[in-house]
Amino acid sequence: MGIHSVDRDSSGVSQPPNQPDDLALHKVLDSLSLRCVECNAVYPGFETTPRYRCACGGVLDVEMPFSLPAQRMPLPNFAAKAESDLTPLAGAPWRQLFDERAAMPPIWPLSTSTLLADRSGVWRYRELILPVPESEIVSRPEGNTSLYPVGLENCDELRKGHRQIGAFAGLERFYLKHEGENPTGSFKDRGMTVGVTLAHLRGAQAVACASTGNTSASLASYAAQAGMQGIVFLPAGQIAGGKLAQSLAYGATTIQIEGDFDAAMQLVEQVCNELGIYLLNSLNPFRVEGQKAIGLEILQQLDWQAPDWLVLPAGNLGNTSAIGKAFRQAYSLGLIHHLPRIASIQAAGANPFYRSFQQHFAQRERVQAHTIATAIKIGDPVSYARARRVIEESNGLVEEVTDEEIMLAKKVIDRSGIGCEPASAAALAGTKKLVANGVIRYDERVVAVLTGHLLKDGSTGVSQSVTGQVLEPTLEAVKKALAL
């Protein structure tokens, strides 16, 4: 797959390409725009120099028209119908399209120059994320992660370990969406496939990010696949070994800095702007678009019946922003009947969003982050403004949990046979707290998102020594040890 960029004149305006695929790509890129979440200013979506912020300093959101593929005929105009009748009818062509793609066999074509985009849990929804030609997509593929039923009612007796999670949370209809089952072990792959695809279209030779570990592993993998240099900025001594090992194994240039993630984020933004390297943190609005696929895939796995609640860990707030946006767009297209309420869960030692929520978002708070859950150890979240909008429009909320509550929840998930990294367990800890406080009812349908794989941070909360005595290699010795 050749790396190229769309032709532009000196003013940054796109020039007409010549090939059919280029014509389709040109049309897509020209339809994109970026809107400031703070001041509402609008910019072209694809300029010669990448734009990550508004002139006012605010973050940007991708806007584009949604169109069914040409061969798909929309349903007749049901404007005369009542709204309750209109919604399911309006979304039927979209549901049919995505369901047909999900039914594709999990195989690769004989020529890997053409990816099976329909098999990706991101690009299956490309009309709602980034409708570029299939030949331009950089994909592993990603997504298609499990949605585990773990509630006391929706989990059968044969999976007693999983039912322990529902009992712990106090819920009858409870699901865990495990994003740790993505190719590099975290949800970041969903955003990175879109971000690196954009970098490829720009002809970028290098991409960079600041990271607490998961973003760097994902960037390194996708950059290697696309033949780009990956550069990751990490807070020294604050990255779990499994995550650092991935970045190094995939060949990324790893730069450890003195300071925390927020300092690394400030530095990488400056470096990318000055050196012309393409930035792939969630400050990049296109990377956040890829993470919308988490929400879309949850809805599809639930047969387009939206849950009552979506609960997720909250650090840099990219997932809160992306999933909330996905739900909003799915509702506007008639894919679902109602908007789920969203609960963002922060660690008590890294809780700036929670503090702002407690003040009804009257003031943006920043903190010096301290938590055992390194993936959400962020004191100044980039996607604050986007996430604030999601919480407000979904009638959602922000809660905090202690490190002790996180590790207790992690133990329950690990002992169930599913497993997760510490930050993921914040979602279960937060769910339990909200049920106990009467915010979430025991009979409501709830989905909690696990963001990373157990092996991302396999040491935290796990004893590093084998306890007990060393046995003689005999059956009698084993019987005695097992009290049999």
C-alpha cells in the first residue's frame, strides 16, 4: 500500500486528483470539517498543516455528512409518522448494512493489499467514522471484542465465576465489554487505526504520542505496520513493564521524560507542531472518531437495544467523549430508541473531572495525579470539554473510587477468569458504588467497559512470590498440601 497525500496547492486547498479512488478520497476529505467545542469556530477537516486545536485553544470535533453506500436505497420518507414509529424505521437501512458486514467470514483475501474492512470492528462502521476507500485503510484488524454477560439474571449457572461479578455489583442484567481483547491489548487500537490511516493519507513519515503505556503500544504497532517511525514520550518510571515492552518490541523510538503524563503531553504537542510530526494523542480529533466504534459495537452486540447505563474508566476522557458521541449519532440516525446514561469513573487520586462535576462544571479543575491505576493517572485531561458535553446531554454523572476499591474490583474480575488491568476495574468499582447508592437500579441494563488486558500490568496487586512450602514430588505430599 503506497503512502501518498492528497494534492494541495500552496494555499492548502485540495486539487482534483485523477484516479477513481483518488476522486472518491478527495470527495470524502473535502466533506470533513472540524468544529471547536468551546467557541464553535469551524475549520476544513483536511489542511496542509494538521490542526489539533482551535485558535482559541479549544479542542476540535470532527463533523461530516452521513450517507449510505450508493447501492443502498433508504426507506421512504416517514415524516408523517409519530416519532416513536419513525425512529426504528429510519435506522433500518443502517442496521441492515452493519449487520451484513458483521456476518462476513473471518478470513483475509488472497491479496493482502486489499483489507477486509468489513471484518474490522471499527471500519465496519466507516460511513459514521471515516468513509475512505478500503484500499487506504491501515488495520490489524481491530475490534470485535467480547461483551460478557455477567449479571445474576443474564449469566447462566455454568459460568459461576462470571456471575460473581454480577453479585459483586448487585445487578441482574450486567455486561462487561472487554477492550483488552484488541490486537495490542487495549481500546487504543480503535482510535489508532483511524489516526494512522489519516497519517498515511497525509504521507506522514513519523507519528508521535505521549502515553501512560497503552497509547504508545498501539501507536508503535500501527506505525510499524504502515512503515512509519513511531515516537513515544513516556513519564519516566511510571509505565507498567508490559506496556513498555510492547513499544520497544514494535520498534518505536522511546523517549522517557522527567515529569508526569501531563508534562509529556505538553512536550509532544510542541514537538509535533515544531517538527511536522503527526500527533496521535486523543487531542487529534480523528483518533477519537475511531473510538466511537466501541459504542457502536456495543449497540450492535445488544441487537441495537441500547442499555440504560454505560460505565467506563475516565482518565484523558477520550472514551467518554467518543462513546457518548457515538450514542448521540446512533440516536439521531434512528439506530436506537434512547440515549444511555453515561457514568465516567475516576480514581480518587486522579479526579479532576469528578471535582468539576461536583461544581456542575462551573470550573475546570486540574490535579497532580496519584493512583495505582496508571492508565488513568492523568490530572489535566485533554478531552475535558468534549466529555463535559457528553455527561450533560446524556444526563450522566462522574464518580470517584479509591485505589482500594479499584483493586478489590480487579480481584473479582481476575478471579472470574476474565481479568483486566487496574484502570479497567474502576468501571466495576464505580458500578458497585452507584448501585449501592441507589443511583443505578438493580434491574437496569448496564454495560461496563474494561479498557485493557490483564497482562498490560500483570504485577500490580499480584504477589510476585509463590507462597507455601516447596513439596516433595509425590502424590502423598500433594494430598497433604490440598488437605485431601
